[in-house]
Amino acid sequence: MFYRGRHEEFKDFFSQEDGIVFCNDVCSVMEVVGHERNPDKWRLFIDSSKVSLKVVLPRNGNKFPSVPLVHAANM
């Protein structure tokens, strides 16, 4: 089933240290998802609380899904 292994092509672009998972190669992730890395078209969104952190790259205009960059829970 596709949905059980769809993360496989992305796992080399992410690392984990001290409970934080982060993207270590944004350019390659953007290439795999089929988008040009253009800072004028993408913005950085950070959502944090006392227990979690999420960072994504949403595209200006919401034409495409967001690209996850960092996730940390239970911090």
C-alpha cells in the first residue's frame, strides 16, 4: 500500500537530535515534491507551545500543501 511507505523517499532529508526532528536539506525536499525553492513564493510558519514545536513551509496563496521542516513533541 502506497500510504504505508510514502515517507521513504523523504527520510534521508530529515534528522533527529534531542527529541527534535528537522529537515537537513530543504532544497532536496522541494525538488522531490516538484517545486522550485523560491523564497518569494514560500514563507516560514512556526507554531510552538510549552510542549511542542512545528515548522512548515506553506506556499503563498495556498495553491500547494505545506512542506514540513521540524517537529518536536513533549519538550
